[in-house]
Amino acid sequence: MKITMGMTTWTEHPVLIHNEQRPVRLDEYAQYFPVVEVDTFFYALPQVSTIQNWLATVPPHFQFIIKANQKMTLHQRNQERGELEQVFQQYRRTIAPLVATGQLKTILFQFPPYFDATVRDFSYLRLIREWLGNLPIAVEFRNQTWYKKEILPSVLDFCQELNFTLVAADEPHNTPTSVPFVLATTNPDLAMLRLHGRNRKGWENQGKEWRKTRTLYRYSSEELGFFEQQIKSLQPQPKELCIIFNNNSAKDAAPNALSLQKMMNVKFEGLAPKSPEQLDLF
């Protein structure tokens, strides 16, 4: 099983360049990690030329996880079906350069908390697969109904049928607004972890500082060891398991990712000759 790691965005990880004064460039980030998650697509689709510029700055093996647009994840309910299908068509045209070069790892659908395990929303998942054809898709649920013990086996089977990667999300558990950590292979090509941190107070704070505090967390060595054991015990093993660190409110994502990389003795092929030891993190 191949293991890859990365973070959300590439600009916010100053430990990689020993410089807090400027954003990290994509080419600098790509010296350390083989994948990045990009949320730009959630808010508005970038220009095709922007994507082409990204591709020109990274090695040919480097891949992107891109978020589905907020209309596609039904953050706006009651959209006309025809209008929604046009959004999917425009999305496919926009990401064509990533598909053509093989540098699209997956499209991430992070659904809103009110997207629940109802017949309507199961049916919408099937529609997503119809509209996106054979493109790689990962789904992250934020409603606990998907994880009820009487429902979860059907959810896993359904994701296998549609060849969806069911994201294992780590976050503050046992809260009304969180879901349990469930790591399973529903797509033989790719399993995925997204690590948001375990800051319960920040997670439940819905005030104006919510976005700054919800991922304010640094994982301990013991907690990283938990993920290592979960990954090693995963059966059946997919071809690849990708770990994305999203705990970056205080710039902790990169140090945690580099620590886990060292702990698991994972080597990323084809990167520039950099190593975690050069960053003096340990």
C-alpha cells in the first residue's frame, strides 16, 4: 500500500521555508509533499489558465485533491436539476487539465451537516456518480445518521458500489456536530484520512472566530501513533492511502505531517532532495 500525505492549501506552512513573512509557493511545498488539497473550487471555479499554471510549477507525479463546488455539495438546497447539472458540466470542463495529466487525485465532496442518510440524499450520491462519470470521488459526511450502526454497513456497500472513497474524518468526537472516525476501504484505489484536530471547544464555537479556532490543534505523538496503527491494520488494503492534515489554525499541519512521515518511515518518490530532518522539527 502506497502512503501519501499533504495539507490543505500550500501557502500556510512556513516551517517548510523557515520564513513567517511570506506565503509558501507551490513549487516549494512540492519539494516536501506529493499532494495538496485545494478548497478554491468550493467557493468559485478558478480559470483554466490558473490550473495550468499550477501544473507548470510541480513535478509530473504531484497530485491535487480539489473540493467540489458548494452548489454541488448542496450547500444551497432546492436548486433546479437542470441548473445543477450545468454546474457539474462546467466543473468538468474546468478540471480537464488535471484529468488530462493524471494529476487529479480525487474530487472531495464535503457535505453540510444537514445532508443526511435519507433516500433523497442517497439518490443524490448516485446522481453525482452519473454526472461525473468515472472521475475519482471522495465523500466526507458531517451528519451522524450515516454512521448509525444499523445504517453504516449499507453506506459502506453503497460507496463500494459507486466507487467512492469514504473519508475517515478525525475531529472532536461525541459532539452533536461531529462524526466518528471510521477508516474503511470502499475504493480499491484510494482510502483517505482528513485530520481536523480535536479542539472540541473550537469545534463547537459557532461565533465569528469559528474558522480560526476549529482547527486550532497539534496532534501528540501518541495520537499520531493511533493513526499509524489504524492505517497498518486496514483491511483490505487499497492501492493508496492519503492523509490530509487540516489542523492549521496555528500552522501545526506541516509539523504534524512531517512527524507522522518520519514515524512511519514513509518516503515520497520524486521529490527534491529535502527531508524532515532538514527542518529541525524533532
